[in-house]
Amino acid sequence: MDIGFVVLESILAMAIITINLLVCVTIYLHKELRCITNYLIVSLAVADLGVGALAIPFSMVLSMEYTLYFYTCLFLTCFPLVTTQFSILLLLVIAIHTHLKIKLSNRQPLRYCYPLHVKKWVIFIVAFCWLLSLLIGLSPMMGWNRFQQYGETRNKTSAINLLSQAHRDPETPSYKFLVYFIFLICTLLPLAAMLGIYGNIFRVVRDHFRSQLFWPAKRKEMQMACTLLLLVGVFFICWMPLHMIYCIQLLCPSCEQYEFLERLAVLLSHLNSLANPLVYALRKKNLGMALRSVFLHRTPASYQKLQQPMLAHGAGMLNCHRTQSKILEK
């Protein structure tokens, strides 16, 4: 058992639970923050809570070399894939929502944007993402494994033995599942789609700048798009090392492997659940102020007093923009 790994994971789990719980409580207490994008951000925070409360403890159990039933070990290994896949799908949904708000809201808002502005549709989309994530992440529990290879008499095995067996056998489906299905299909394809969507968003914004149609409402959505693109970048940085290790273990089983590098990659992947709330708290000023007020045990009323100077500044900027528009029209 790696004591240092367990200690670091424990500290990280407590930090993830605290910060993501703070995000959920803040948006629940502050009604002015209840918009569609923030509802999706809360759903992302719930997934990160699952990482801190369940996925990290499962990872620590696997590192302790306990003797476990085959399917128990398999479930502990697969559960983090569920929360990870949900985060990917939700980031894709947020990207599509932001794209619709920026590009199509001024054309046919009722036809294109109405479904994304109804709470029941948000609930349906989030529930569908969870269902799809469960089906993808728990596929090995449904038969995509080599249980028959071990036989009924070897139903009990240690997590470390399963891992070493996978290292010795390049045909182990677990690594084919992680590399070909989880990484190439369920991770890279959605990330490529998100990059394409954000590329189109920035192209639309560039066209609005050239035609002088980039009004303050669009500017706000553009800032949100940059924040969400940053979230995608953080996700890529945190998870890519672990996926690269899986690729090496599958394609080059005879290559020398360093356990501490794999542990470091696991820690980095879990760090993503801590980075998510920090990114949108720092990038979204109103959410950051609300988080700070809840953390300091302030009431929403006192938060409104803190926000008044910002609102006054925003109103001044809007009036200035309207004045410039009238001058241009003349």
C-alpha cells in the first residue's frame, strides 16, 4: 500500500467535496444565479462530488491490495468512468447550448432555443447524460470482461493481481475497452466536437465584430464560451496523461512501467474535479462573489449590496453602448 498516495487522495477528496458542495449550495441560495448554464454547472458539480465521495475512495481501496470478488473489483474500477463520461457529455451539452444562444437567438429564438430554456428539458438532458454514462462506464459489468478466463473457482482475486495480469496479457479486454472505446470513441470524439463548436462560436463572434453587431448580450455569452473552452482545456490536460499510459500498456506490454507515474496520472485526473469549480468561480464574477459570500456566511441580501456597484457599472456600459448606436444611426 502506498501511504503517500492514500494521504494525497484523502486531502484531494475533502477539498473536492467542500468546494463542489459550496457551488451547489450557493446556486440554491441565490435565485439570481438560477439560469440554464448554471443548472448545468451544478450538474457538473454533482458529478465532481461523486468523484470526491466515491471514485477517490474506490481508487484508494484498489491501491490497498485487498482480496475482493471479481465483480466488486470490476465495479470499483469502472465507477470513475461513469462520472468522467458524464462530465464529457455535459460539457458537450453546455457547448451546444452556448452555440445556440450566440448564433441563433437573434433569428428564431422560439424554434431553436426554447427547449433549452425549459427546466424539464434540462432535467431530461441531464438524466439522459447520466443514463448514457452508466451504460458506457459500466459496460464491463455487463459482460465486456474476461471473467470466464479466471473461472468460478477463482471468483476471488486481489485488485493488484488483476492489474498485473492485465499488464502481462496484451489481449486483456480491459485495456482495449479503455483505449479503443473510452478514449478514442467516448472521449476524443466529443472533445473534437466541442472544439469544432467553439471554433464556430469564435467565427460568429468575429463576423459580429466586423458588422458592428456585437452587442453587450453577445459579449456576455462570448465570455461564457471562453470559460467553458477553458474547462475543456483543463479536462484534456488532467486526463490525457492517464489515457496515454493506458495506450502504452496496451500497445507495448513489454515496455518498462513505472507505478509512481500511473499514481501521479490518477491524482492529476482526480484534480480535474477540483479545478472545474475554481475555473468558473474565477471567470464568472457574479458566481465568484456569491461563492465568497456563502463561504463567509453572508446572506443573499448582503450579497446584493456587494453586487450593486457592479450592476451600476454594467448599466453605465449598456447606456454608453446605446448612445454610440444612436450616433452611428444618425
